[in-house]
Amino acid sequence: MSDTEDPHEAVGAYALHALPPEEAAAFATHLAGCDACTREVADLEATVACLAEAEAVTPPDALRRRVLERIATTTQEQLLRREPSRREGPRLDLEV
Ligand SMILES: [Zn+2]
């Protein structure tokens, strides 16, 4: 962490253990005297723990079947063709 950087900005990377060792040590020193960062690290670590416990769940067959049926019968939105505006400059018609 350089002297010009705001030490508070490293809180997310610190909570994710993504800081290089020397920056983590510098942030830990900052953390010892900063209540705001201490609270934010605690909140982020709790969130990370929740995310780590999350797991993919296979949907029940009936739900999967209903979703696939709905996909097959739902009309897709049409993409609107955007006319070029004059502000975009001249249009080049190139054959591809
Ligand atoms: Zn701080």
C-alpha cells in the first residue's frame, strides 16, 4: 500500500485474503486503529462464510420440466434495429 492510497480501500481485498503479504500486514496495522474497517471486515467475513456454505441444488424434475416448457413457448423479444444517428458521423457500407 503506497502512502497516497486510502487504507480503507483495501478492506474488501483484506477480507478475501487477496492482498499481498506486505499489504496485508500494512492493512492489519491500520485495522488495529480503525473501528470502521474492523466492522466492515467482520461483515465481509460473515458474508464470505455464507457464500462458502452455499451450494448448488438440483431442481426437482417437475420444476425443470415446467421451466423448459415455458422457455419453449415464450416469444423472445425482438431486437430493435437502431438507425444510426447523424451525430455518429458518416456510415460506411462495407460488404463482409
Ligand atoms: Zn479504516
